[in-house]
Amino acid sequence: MQDWVYFLDFPIKDTTWIFFLVLCIILFAPLVFNKLKIPHLIGMILAGILIGPHGLNILLRDSSFELFGKVGIFYIMFLAGLEMDLEGFRRTKGKGLLFGALTFSTPFVSGLLVGHHVLFFSWGASLLLACILASHTLVAYPIASRYGVNRRSVVTFSIAATMVALVASLVILAGISNTLTGEADWTFWVWFAVRCAIYFASLFLIIPRLTRWFFQRYADQVTLFTYVLTIVFFCGGMAELCGLEGILGAFVAGLILNRFIPHVSPLMNRIEFVGNALFIPYFLIGVGMLINVSLLFQNLHTIWVVIVMIVVGTLTKWIAAFIACTLFHKTKEEGWMMFGLTEAHAAGALAMVMVGTNLEIEPGVYLMDDAVLNGVVIMILFSCIISSFATDYAARKMAIAEEETSTAGDDEQILIPMRDPDIMPQLINLAILMRNPKLDKSLLGLAVTTDDAQGMNNQSKAKQLLESAAKICQAADVRIQTQYRLATNITNGILHAMNESEASEIILGMHRKRSMFDSFHGTLINNLLSGMYRQMMIVKCLVPVNTLRNIRVFVPAKAEFEAGFHRWIDRLSRMANQLGCRIIYFGPAATLQRIAAYIQQFHDNTRAEYEDMDDWDDIMMQTTKLQEDHLCVFILARKGSISYRSEFENLPNQLRYFAESSIILVYPDQFGDPQENLTFTSPRVHNQTDTLYSQIMRLLSNQLRK
């Protein structure tokens, strides 16, 4: 009986029941609010208001909410940096910085004037209010991420604008605080600048090298996840030591780790899962527990402060977003997205107002009173609601438009024959990086053993290999169909599986020579090359795929006339985009021109460079520039095809000089009408019946008629 009395004694203090109630909110709030067509982010905040000390007083905002809340806001900023399209930002950084200047200066100037002339604050308090209104938090970013539009240019602009506004506000806040306490002389600003310079320089110089070293030596996903979180909170803690906000450090950590954690990798899926399932909801519930709605009905001054801040903050952020939308020639939905992401005030605003209420400018007189504190807390609620609705509306519209223009007609179906457990994870990770996520087609995992005594003994190993592949795909939230086959020989088993599944291509590991009499490709790959005409990628990866930072592609003359020309460009471009690395094409000028035109039209975010290489034997000159984290891709051809060259026969000897580099040998599709592929009108739909031979015969026939 005493246990029940203890449980019903509100607020609840037992940690088990506290965590249980929080999990119930995280579980049921999205279900309920999705039915009401309301973003569940708002549901978390409203639930926090209801159960918090200013609501039903079921739970106190104890240290657990402070801890998990801080982790949650760090997570939001970290994910924003981690998922940011860095190449898109490099190409449009001017627009991102311009939008940042607009979304900071418009509310800042308005807040300064309104604070002094309408709310009758002192100039110091008005300046702090201007900083509060000018800064914002990416509270609605998980909504954009959930709809899959988080790599659109307007989202990148908004993230860049968030950093501009946050940094500018924090610098001004530091100036206000130290000026009023008499510490802001020239030595303060010099030392502040030195600390910041050392902070950013050390992070960007040390952490990338440390991360590459760590990822190359440890593959356990739990270890990698722990390492990532360690880096995030180290960057956040060091930012606070420098006089900056920890959320800025978390964002910097995301930028640094961006290239090491592909957006479709198992590690990325785990990071997003933990944040969206626990830490971010905890933060939102904690924000709701701060809000005391009853204050609106107790003090007219508080009501007036709240109304002024909400109107000025919302209107000025809206004006800035739609000025930028007009200047950048974006759609109406993209303008609402920019507004939605830059409207919410949360962690930054709360930290700034706490500085104001604790800053004693003279005995017993503080820069800001409790009415402003309560007003800011209420403003957080309304700004988060407005931000969530605007972002949800824009993200839904943008996702629908993107779905309508997705790549219809792509016959992508990637088959991965697996034999060696050591290279299987690399093959799966490559396929995940190269697949088209918009199609959401499953991968095909295949294990074949021969129908004899030796093959029967390998059955259990083959099935274990398929189970391991399925676990990797499951961790990355990618579907895979696994298939085990008994066949008279391995080649027939793979070819039959390929025909039955209508696979578009094969990715398999490179053959290891068993003796000096063994051929370079080995019997299996040679038989596959002669028995099929779909794309084949032969892989030798010496380092984890996510640590690659440079892709070098060697293309022979006339490769643009092959039917599979666009397929391998698509695969390599997606891989480069996911890894955030450069891709350099070497080949004849005419071929490079075709590659550049296609990439510009369909993969404009790719960091592609082009270098003329007229002679295939010139690839030997590149060996002096190679490093261990470079990937060399050789575009080859089967005998009798348009781009086949006799120099390909010498490739095994040449590859001896690439022994320390990761390699992919690509044999493109050898069917279809090559001329049709050069129109760029429907690059992913190939005519499989018409051949170059038939086209030549038609031309000859027309000439004979004439």
C-alpha cells in the first residue's frame, strides 16, 4: 500500500516511473498528433507543458531532463552538420551567407528599435533582446530529415544561416556581458579571437586525421558509434571553454565527420535512430516543461512582451526568408522551408535571456526582469509551433514534387555474389553507396556452392555469409533479398540467378591468384565476362569505403558510345556524393566532354574534375600521386565492343604498380543503341533490342536505295 501511495505522490520521483512516463510520451505523442495532422514535434512540447511543474505537476524538470535535453540539442545541431550537403554549400556558400546576414540583421535591427522605443528597455537590454530574436535553433530540422529533403539547397542555406546568426549573436552577447562587467577591453577581444582561432584550427587539423586512423582500424559499429559521440561532446565542451555555445561545437563536429559517415551507411542509421528515438524527444519535452502558460493571464506586462516578441520575431524571420527566396529564384514551398527552419527559438534564446536575468548592472538591478524571462519562454512555445507547421507544410510539398520527378524507368537491380567473408562487408557497403535510394529497390545477395561433396560442406558457411550481409543491410535500413544456390559450377549458378532476377549489374570481389599459372581475372570472372553483357564491377578495397577521399577514374576513348555509359557514371557519382569526396576523370577530351555534360545535368552536386589523357598507357604517370585513401576505377570493355583497346591486355602488368591502392574494374553494359544514349532525354531507359550493328545496316540500306 505504501508503494502505491509513494507512486501517486506527485511529482513522481522514482526514476523507473519517470523514464516510463517519458517513453510513453515519446511513443504515443506521434501516434495521436499524426491523426490530428499536427507535427509530432509540437506534441512533445505540449506533453511537456501538460506533465511539467506548470501543468499537472506529474514530473519535475530534474537533472535527467537537463542532461538529456542538452544531449538532444547537441544531437540536433550535430545531425544538421552531419547531413549537410557540403558540396552544395561550397557552390552556393555566397547565398547561404547572404541569407544568414538577412535572417540575423532583419530581426536584430527590428528587435533593437522595438525593445528601446516600444518596450522601453535600456539600450543594453534592447541589444540582448535583439540577439535573442536574431538567433534561432534548428528545432524543426528533424521534420525536413524525416521527409528526405534535408539535402536540398534551401535546407543547406538555412543551416548556414543558423550558424551565421548564432555566432554573431554569441559574439555580441559576450560583448554585452563583458562591457557591463567592465572586462571588455581590447585584450578581451584579442584573447577571445585567439581562443576561437586555436579551437577551429585544432579541430579541423587533428580530428579528421584521428577519425581516418580510427575508422581504418576498428570496424565494430558500437565502438564507432561511441567514438562519434565522444567527438561530438569533446567539440561541444571545448567550444564552451572558448566562450562559445556548445551547440556550435556539436555542429562543427558534424561538419568534420560529414565525409566519414555516408548518409546511407549503417553507422548513420544508428546515429539517427538513437537521436530521434530518445535524445531529441527528451529535449523537446524538457522545453515544454519550462513553459508556464498561466503567466499569460496574470500579468499584462508579460502578455505585452510576449506579443511584441512573437510578432517581431516571426515577421522579421518571414521577411528575411522571402527576400532570400526572391533573390535566389526559389519556389514558394522552398521559401516556407527557409522560414520554418529559421523561425524557432529554443536553446540559444533561453541561454541568452538567462544571462540577462543574472547580469547585475548595479546593486539589486538586473539587465532583464522575470517578465522578459517568462516572455521568452512563452515565445519559445509559439515559435516552435509556427516553425513546425511551416517546415512540415514545405517538406511535404517538396517531397511530393520530388517523388513525381524521380527516376522512373531505371532498371537498377544490383546482384552481389559472395564467397569471401573478409570482403563481403565492403561489397555490401559499395552497393549501398551506389544504389538509387529514390527507387528503394532491394539488393540481391547470392551465395553459390557446387553440387558436389565439397560444395555441400560449404553450405553452412554460405548461409552464414548471407545472414551477415542481411544484418549489414538491416543496420543501414536497406532491403536485401538473399539467395542460396546449388549449381554444377559457380558461373552457371550466378548467371541463372542473374537472369531469373533480371539483375542490371554485378558487384563482386577481385580474384586472388593461386599460382603463377592462374590468369589475372581467374576462371570465374572470365566465364562471367564471356557469358553476360550486363555491367560488372570487380572490387579490391584495401581501406574501409567511408575513409576514401579521392576517386580517380580512367576512361578509354569512345567509352561514350557504349550502351552502359550512363550507368557507371550514375553509380560513381552517387558514391562520390555519399562520401563527399572528389572524383577525377582521366580520358580523351571528347569523352570527358560527354561525361561532364551528363554529370552537370543529373549529378550537379558531384565534385567532379577532368584531366585530358589521350593515351591509355599514361595511367602509369598517376601512380606517383596515389595515396592509401585513393580509389582507382578503370573503365574497361569486352573484346569486340566499341571502346575495346588492345592495351587492355597489358592491364594486369600495369596494376602491379597500383598494388597499394583500392581498385574497381568496370565492364559496362554492352547492349542497346549507343547513339540513343547521347541525347540525354531519357538516360536511364535503354533500348535493348536495337544494336549498333542494326543501325549501321539501316544506314547502308538507305544509301543503297538512293
